[in-house]
Amino acid sequence: MLAILKKWARQLKSEIVTLWFAYRHPATPGVAKLLAVLVVAYAFSPIDLIPDFIPVLGWLDEIILLPAGIWLALRLLPPAVHTECRREAEAWLARRLPRPRNYVTAAVFVSLWLIGLWLLWRWLSAETMPA
């Protein structure tokens, strides 16, 4: 079972790198490019939308959301672009370069969490204040 999970994780990593090359490819359609950018930015972001320390929900994005986004983005790619980008991704992974990081996306997620916490605090403090 562990070997199957490791193989699946390697395949996901390869597909994310394929999308990374695809969103920079000039023949990638606009919708596919936009979805690829979103999926790659989220995958390379050091911060998750749902933090991993939250039981069950923390792994939801890695188990469902990210693979679904990858699948959809790959389906939107023209076959020639997909093949070319997959070859580039395999060569890139074979060189074992460090993965890119997207700190802009991390800043967006941190901001969203801070805004959410602030809104929650405002709501809770409004509930406890007498009218």
C-alpha cells in the first residue's frame, strides 16, 4: 500500500511540473493556461488553503482538490503540448533540481486566513456585546 502511495505521489509531482511547463508554453489555450497557473501556484505554495494540522480536512486539498485540478488542467491541454511538456518535465525531474516556490500565493493564503480570523473575531465579539 505504501509503495502505491509513493508511486501516486511521484506521478502527481510529475504532472504538476508538466503543468508548470504547459502554462509557459505558447500553444496552451487561455483557459488551460489559467487553470495550470492556479494549480501550479497552489501546489508550489508553501502554505495550504486548508492547513494540514486540521484533522481530516487538512489533507482534503492534497487528496481531492489538487488531483482534480491537475486532471482537469491536463484534459484541457492539446495532446501535442501535453506530450512536449511531459518530456520537459521528465528531463527537469531527472536533473533533480529544487522545486520552485511561489511566495506570492503563500502571501495570498496567509492574507485570506488572517482576514477570515479577523472576521470571525468581529462576529464573535459582536455576539457577546450587549445591545
